[in-house]
Amino acid sequence: MAFTAFRGMKPASQFVMAAFIVLVSFVAVFILSILVAIPVVGASDMMNGLSGFDPSDPSAIALLKYFQVVQSIGLFVVPPFLIAYFFEGQPANYLLLNRKLDGGVVIVGLLAVLVAGPLVGFTGALNEQMHLPEALSGIESWMRTMEDQAANLIERFIQVETVWGLLFNLFMIAVIPAIGEELLFRGVVQKIFTQMTRNYHWGIWISAFLFSALHMQFYGFIPRMVLGALFGYLLVYSGSMWLPILAHFVNNAVGVLILHGEHGGSETVESLNQYSESFSSSFAIALMSLVLCVGLLYVMRRKTSIS
């Protein structure tokens, strides 16, 4: 029998219910992951590994990677399907997973992500220069410390010597976030706020704001929000969830490969980084990037006849 108790709810009530489902899913999956890990790692070793993290200990890194994957699945991948089932009963339809993509639309969408690079880099450079008022210097210091710790952890995650290690990093940092974050933020949150505001632009930007806020990285907030908005427009103008998922994957995968190349001492990667840094410091290039990106989105909108 179909579950219909939550269908027909107002958008505000849907958002509260969705947040509750996300919380329950995260806690349930996390508890299950601990129960699975204890027989393998041992309760004491697991607690020691999490509380006294040693970045030079490969087993500690492996344990954190395990929990990173589990956290992403419980927080992002599972909830959208539950929410879609409760709200509509047909998850594939609710999440726009059953819509076919035209090859030309895919090319235009990926080009939009590519040309948005200088804009994202420029907003990132501006974001890093922002400072809170003196009265909030303690909070700013805390945020900077958290940012540095997150960067150090990512650096340790990336430092792998085997192809299998690289593939797992791509799975953890590119595949799972691309699927889970797009399903939750574009498939659920954006849909709810679009219904609430009756304007898809508001839905896109509110969802992008929450998408960036959840990452808890202040000094990357603006570029991440810009990327989130771009993914939102890709969904609206393509009509398919698969395009923002693909775009998100490509964006993250390129980042992983660049960091992996840096770790391996690749001169080509270092040259590309210097090239991209010079681009990100130029307002004129960032403005050109914005114009080209908007133009490509306009082409996509015309191509798919979505108004």
C-alpha cells in the first residue's frame, strides 16, 4: 500500500519534515557503521583512532575515510530517496532521475562549468580576503583553524601511491558527493524553496546558500555557493538531475586529480595551477567568465525550450 500521509504538505512543512528525515538517516547510518566497524577494528582502537587522530598513521586515515563515506551516504544519498517516496511515492520522478539528456545539452552544461572556473576562482580569492569585525576576531580565528584542519585532512586523504587509492578518493570525493549532494540540495531543497517562493531563481540561490553553509567552510563559502547555483540552473534548464550530477562529478574529480598530481610532483599540474591562479586574480577575466557562463545557460534554456 502506498504511503500518502505526507503528500500535499505545504512547502514549509515539507522542509521541516525533510530536515528530520536527513537527521534520522544520518544518525541511523552512522550507528550502523560503528556496529559494522567494531568487529573489524575493535572498539578501543576505533575510539583511539577518532579521538587521537594521527595523520601519519595509515590505519587512522583509512578509518576516517570509511566514516567520511558513511557520513556522506547517511547525510546525502539515502535521505533524498526517502523524502521523495514520502512526498510523492515515485522517487525517480520526484528527483528528475527519469528524464533523458540530449548530448548537446550535456556538452553545453559541461562547457558552462568549465568557463565558470575563473569566476569561481575570483570569488574564492575575494572570499579569502574577507575579515570579520574586531569584536568577532575569536570566531574568525576559530573558523581559520577549522579551515586549515579541513585542508590538512584533505591533503592526507589525497596522498595515495596506488591506482586503487586514487580510484577510492575519486569515489569518496567525486562520485558520492556528486550524487548525494545534488539529489538532496537540487532534487529536494531547491524544489521545496521553488514551490515556497514560486520563483525558481529564489529556489536555486537559497538552495545554493544552504549547500555552501552545510560545508562549514567560511573561506570557501562564496565560490561554493556560486557553483551550487550553477548546478541549480543546469537542473532547471536541462530538466534532468543527471546533468548537475555529472557536472558536480567532473568539478570534484578534476580537483582530486590536480591535488593528486601536486602530491606526485607533476610539473604540468604546477604549471596549470600557476595559470589558473593568474586567471583567478583578474576581474576582467572573471567578468568574461560570468558572461560566457550566462550565455551558455541561455543557449541551454533555448535548446530545451524551458521558460
